[in-house]
Amino acid sequence: MNRLRLALTVLLILPLVIIAAYVFVFQSTPSGSVTPPQYTRFEVDGKTYALTYIAANETERAKGLMDKRVTNTTTELFIFPTFDYYPFWMYHVNSSLDIMWLNVTGSVGRVVYMVQSVPGCSVQLLCVNYQPTAKANMVLEAKGGFARSNSIVVGSEIIFE
């Protein structure tokens, strides 16, 4: 009788312990959210620029620069939880943007794909999705012309501080 009770207890409790461990380990941050690095600026070819915005969760990434005033100094860094093919669009963005997909480890990244001077879009159904051809874990947006004026190309190194 005691062995039967022990077996039933193990069969009932063991799955609960496994589920609790999974939730603790794999779900400790909200879905699609990452703990953002504390970057405040980045360096390209010896020049340093401030990061205006950092988007590290689904809500911030979906909003991006929509309905924000974009100037020559506006930049936004999108941080993703894994390396993947993240598409971007320009719905309700008031300026053209350069979009640079990056592979970043620690504080050093390389541009793996980019589109330049992408125009804003005001009709949601007509907005184009810009899909990279390489996986990335971060995306940097800046006003259109930023990449050209700083000689940024695929392969360029970007250092975050």
C-alpha cells in the first residue's frame, strides 16, 4: 500500500515540478521581451552617436518611430530575443529611414543587411514590408541618408557603449 501511495505521489508531483521549473527558467521574461543592454550611444568609424530610443519588448518594437518627430539625430535600436529574419515597415513614420539589421554579440555588431532612405507610409494596406536576407538580433534605424553619410555598408562594424 505504501509503495502504491509513493508511486501515485511521484506521478502527480513530478510533472508539476517539471512544469514549474520550465516556467521559471524559460518564461522569466514576458514573451518577446529581452533585458535590454544599457547602451546609450554607438560608434561607427570613429564617430559617436546617441541612441534616442531603445525598443526591447513587443509593444515598443511594434510602435517604433510611428508618429514620432524624426530629426537628423534621431536613432532607434530594436533589440530582439533571438537571431531571426525580422521584417520592418514604415507605417506612420514621418521621414525616410535607413534600416540596418545587425548581428551583435556583447557590445560589437556588424551590419548584415540594410535598406536606405525607405519612405514613410500612411496607408496601412499599401505599406511595404522590408525583409532582410540575413538573420539579426538587433536593428538600428536612423534618418534616411545616415548610412551613406557615414559610409555604412553591409559588413560595417558598430560598437555600442
